[in-house]
Amino acid sequence: MQSFGVVKIDLFKYALTNLFMKEEIKAYDNVLSLIGNTPLIKLNRITESLQGNFYAKVEAFNPGHSTKDRIALYIIEEAERQGILTPGDTIIETTSGNTGFSLAMVSIIKGYNCILAVSSKSSKDKIDMLRSLGAKVYVCPAHVSADDERSYYNVAKRLHEETKGSVYINQYFNQLNIDAHYKTTGPEIWEQTNGKITHLIACSGTGGTISGAAKFLKEKNPNIRILGVDAFGSVLKKYHETREFDADEIYPYRIEGLGKNLIPTATDFDVIDHFMKVTDEESAHTTREIAKKEGLFVGYTSGAVMQAIKQYAEEGEFNENSNVIAIFPDHGSRYMSKVFSDDWMNEQGFFDSINAEDAQKVEIIK
């Protein structure tokens, strides 16, 4: 009887084990499955003096920590569908850092090599991250004209010509950059706001994010205001207003991933209602303010967007019924050697008697 009881118990254990083994393991196939569907987070303290309701679309929740994950995956998969890319090929791109990281991440999963021409304006953090993902990185001088042979545009073109089996993503002049956000970012915002969005505000670099999202949202409601953010030293705002390229607008500035010294065809200027220029210094302090007031550790361009919101508010753009969606493009970890470094801020002359209290307070116990 005792041995029979043992057999009964063993059979029960076997049946129980079998039952649990049949349960599916809830896991993503790979990191690319996490791209998109980023959250909207209400901004509270930093906007408490402004009229309206303000929400951040926080793209740092993508696995590559930026909105560029969307275009990297979309463009590569479109190239695969068209038979342009096959495993073992090489992906080449110009980048200020974020697109490169996203392309390197997608390349790892899909089996491609990755070569990146990076602006010297990119933070050391970004460049180190690109190398850590196995990308070959060429650092090119930032403050040269677009047609200079040393510019990251021309370096990427040369590398593409020299590398057999390579594909040049060319995000600045690639319609798929816009399409990626038309199919993902725009619909997500519309759904998350139940169609109640009144304003979209975003930085413009390549222009893909603002153009694609705006195109979708304007089709849903043409009264939605699309507000762009540009940098002093960039040509985009004046081109939007005059449709003329003015080289006199160009001079060095510090914000990465914002503004341009050329006119990207990936920017649809017709769907953007207005541009606001922001300074390097104010954007840097506002980036740090977001962290301290909202607990959101986001990047330099997010600070530029928030600074532009303040300036738009001063011009009376918003009222108490406004539902403003701000796209915060990336994560603050990529700017530890820049806006989140007191030494860097001090080197730029961004600390003075008025804002010296913005410095991080550290006490060393001896």
C-alpha cells in the first residue's frame, strides 16, 4: 500500500509538472518587439504657471532609448521587403548618435554590419554607446558645410560607395523617415488622447518625427496646431517662413539632434504651422529642470521642446482648454558628459550669478 501511495504521488507530480510546462512563457521574441507604444506622461510642476494641459510623449521608453528606434526598424524592414537588404550586408548612416544607436541595435538582431558617420558635436556618451554595440564609427567635424568632403554626409556617401553590399539609410532625404512616424507615432498620440489633442510640439532635425506625426494628426483634425522647435544657428525656421535657404543663418550651436545647416526632404514644411527658436543655454537649464521637477531623466532636445513650450505660452499660443503633446525624443543618460555635467555647463558659460544654484550639490564627508 505504501509503494502504491508513492506511485500516486509521483503521477500527480508528473501531471502537475506537465500542466505548467504547457503554459506559454510570456516573453518577447527579441528587443525589437518593444519598439513603439511609448507612454504619455502628464507634466505637472514645470507647467503649473502655464495655461493648458501638457503631456510628454516619452520616447526614452523605446528599447534604444529614443524615437529613432521607430525609423531604424521601419526603414530596415522596408528594405528587406524590397529585397535591398540581405543578411551579412552593411548598413551605413549619418547620425548625431540616436539613429546610429537604433540602427546598430536593429543590425545586431537582424544580422547586418553597421558603419556610422557621426558628428563631433555628439556627446562622448553617445559615441561610446555606438562602439559598444559593435558599430564602426567615424567621427566627423561638426562645424563644416554640408558639401565639405569631411562632413558626415559626404563621409557616409563615400563609405557607401567603397563598401560592397552596403545600404545608405540617408534619413535626411528618405521618405520612409516620415512614413515610420505617420504609421506609428501619429496614431499612438491620437489614440492616447482620444482625439482631444489641440497642439503637437516637437524638435525638427531630419524632420521625420514632426512631419510624419503631423501628417496623420492633420488628416484626423486639420485644426490641430503643429509647432516646430529650431535652434539658433539653424536654417529651418527661416526656410519655413520664406522658402529660401539663407546660409547667413548658420553658425555653431551645441544642441544635438535639432536644427540643420541644410534643408532635409524628410521635413514636410507644409504640415508645420510655426517654428520657435531656442537657445543652447536656456534649453540646457530646462533639461535639468525637467529632471528636478518631473522626475523625468530626458535629453537635451527634450529640454529644447520644453523651453519652446514656455516661449509659445508667452506668445499666447495656449489657453485653458489646450491639450498639448510634447515629444521628448531621448534619454538623459546620453548627455552625462554634457548638460548633466556641471563641468561642461561651466565650460560653456551656462552658470552665472542667476542660475548658479542649478549646479549639483555634492558634499564629501571626510
